[in-house]
Amino acid sequence: MSDTIKNTEALAPLLEQIKDLLGHIEYGSVELIFHHGKLVQLEKHEKVRFDKN
């Protein structure tokens, strides 16, 4: 199996996790953390906004 196919198969679950995080955030950010060129962590920072009234 080629490296490209292996990498594509390995990315599928990661992309689903990122898609899930982005789908549930109204205000904030999603951060990808890399160490030595490898993704090791996803962080979700969400802000809660209150009505000014």
C-alpha cells in the first residue's frame, strides 16, 4: 500500500473529529497542535456571548 493511500486513510477519522468540533462552535476557535511535524492534539476554545440587554 502506498504512503499516500495510508495517509489518506489515517486522515479520515481526524477530519471527522475536526468537522464535529467546527459544527458545534458558535464563537471561538479550533487549534491543531503539532510536535516534530506530527499532529498530537486538537484544542477547542469556545466563547459564550451574552445578550447586551
